[in-house]
Amino acid sequence: MKLISKLLRKNTSLARIAGFILSNFIGLAIIAGGIQFYTDARSLWASDDSFIKSDFLVVNKKVTSSNLWDDSGSGFTVSEIDDIRSQPWVRKVGGFSSTDYRVWASVDQGGRGLSTMLFFESVPDDFVDVEGDEWRFKEGDAVVPIVISKDYLALYNFGFASSAGLPQMSENLISGIPLTLSLSSEDGSRTRRMRGRIVGYSSRLNTILVPESFMAWSNSELGRGMAVSDPSRLIIDVSSPGDVAIKDYLEAHDLEVAGDKSGSSASYLLKVVTGIVLGVGGVITVLSFFILLLSMSLLMEKNRSKLHSLLMLGCPLRDVASPYVRIVVVSSLCAGVLAICGVGLLRWFYIDDLAGLGAAAGNGWCGVVTAIVLTLIIILLNIYSVRKKVRYAWR
């Protein structure tokens, strides 16, 4: 076995093997490092509104002098909704529903009371991602789950509370305070008194959300019974927030996006840059694979007569191919280990800076697993190619 190995490795080019290790290391490091950085950095643009799915836009028509006093002109018709739904970047579309009755909310805490007139809106439950039964309502329930905008809480704490001599409230505190809801029809002939419970806060939806099942039930009980008007706002689940095609479509149709979507644009840009980095790394890795494949082919071509003679003498194909398989495995493992070390060094270099920006570090094994999987794929493909070449030399 040692004699066969020494005989067949005689014309091995160390320069070609070193070139493969270097190029394969660079390609693996770029791919694994890019995936690891994306995993660690994406939390910078991920919203903390876990109860609302992230890839969505809230759009409405721009208010102009032509539709200032015309409510019907500000709503989305069925044809307009169908046109939006047909766009390639749209996964699904839902409309906002609003209350057709009056809502009063009051809080009594520590002997001091506060009451205000409110409004409720709802969106299809497919757009809301609340774990458990927190976002459920059925007829007969006494408690209504509510999601409010974080801006409303900030306005109370830093605007109203300080001027009225009321205490400031945290999110956890206000979620535990019982909220009394007084619902009444427009003429006051039908009323309902219920309790509300705040189950979440949104920094992206500037509204007060209730479940769609509650909206349908309460409008049927207390509403005016009028035909449902066209929704004035739409919530759109998109495949790639921040895509230029979305911006062009909205501008062409005089539509506005609610809230600050700079995070979506940055997230989309991060995905594009990551894709480019992975593409470059992939090209380098494929080229390195062919470098090793070409080196093995040239080496076996030089030793073709030796291979043929050894196989004709009865040497097992596995023993004849083992010197080349060993070169493939050792060189690929060297490149893989170097790539893993490179990813670890890269992560050590940027992780503190990302943490300083408020990023929550992702899974530290993503880059390592990527490098290991790619290394195994390269090894298996090269082993298959080597054994195929040895079989060909036998013929």
C-alpha cells in the first residue's frame, strides 16, 4: 500500500495543491463569513413587534384637494386591490376595518380616573402573529385583546401625564391595568360594557388594533348596518420590503407608506449585499474545486500507464485511488479548518461593534456549519471524480 502510494504521488504538484487550498479557503471564508455576518446583523433592522409579521407595508392614498371632502375617493376599490395583489412582490393583501360605533375607554387606578374617546381598527388575523390564545375573541367573551401604538404611550408619558400631574407608566405596568370599554351605537340605544386588555405594543402601526372577530361582532351589534365601505388603508405582505419596484409602484399610484420604512430599505440592502458576497464566494469556491479537479486529472493522466498496470496486476481499485483520495481529503480539510478559523476571527472583530449598535448576536454556529457542509460536498465530489478517473484508466 505504501509502495503504491509512493509510486502514484511521484509527479504531485505541490504548487497546484497549495493554490487549491488558498482559493478554497478564500471562497469558503467569504461564503461562511457572509452568512455569519448576516445572521448577526439582521437584528439591527428586525422590529421588536413580535406579534405583527415583519414583511408588510401599510399604505393609504395621499390626501389631496380633490378627495379632501370625499370619503369614497380615499378608499381602495376592488379593482385597485386586485391590481396591487397582482404585483410580483405581493404575497397577500388585507384591508383595515374600523368601528361603526362610539368607543369610550376609562382607567381607574389609585383613586384617580382617566377616560377618553377611542377608535378601533382591525386587520385580517393572518397578519397578526400572537402566540397562544392572546389574540382570540368570540361572542360572549368579556375581555377584548388590544394592541396599541408605542407612540400613544410616549405621548401620554411625556406629554399628557406631566401636564396633568399623572404618573408615567411602563409597558408592563399599563398592560396589567384593567381597561373599561364603553361601546355604544351612534344614537345611544344599544350599549355594551366590556373589559380591555393590552397584549402588545407596535412601533410600526399607528393605530389601536382589535381582533377581526371582535370587529365583525361589535359592528353587527352596535353599528349602523350600512354597507361596508372601501377600506381607506391596506396592509400588504411583501416578499422583499425596500425593493425599488415597490417604491416605483407606490409613487406611480400616489400611495403613501405609513411609518418609517428606512429599516426595511436597510434590511433589503443587507440582503442584496449578502447575496453579492455569497455569489462571489460561491464562484471562488467552484473555481477552487475545478483547480483541484484539474490537478488530480493531470496527475492521473501522467500516471495513467502506472494505474493501468497496477489494476491489471490485480490491485484493488480502492487501493489505487487512495493516494489521490488522501490528497483531496487532506487539502480540503486544511482549507475548511482555515475558513472556520477565518470566520471566527472575523466575528471576533465585528461582534462588539454590532453589540454597541444594539444588535442581538445570532447563532454563532451558522458560519461554522456552512463551512463544514461545503467542505464535505467538495470532498465527496472530488472523491467521486477521482474514482471515476481510475476506472477510466482501467479500460
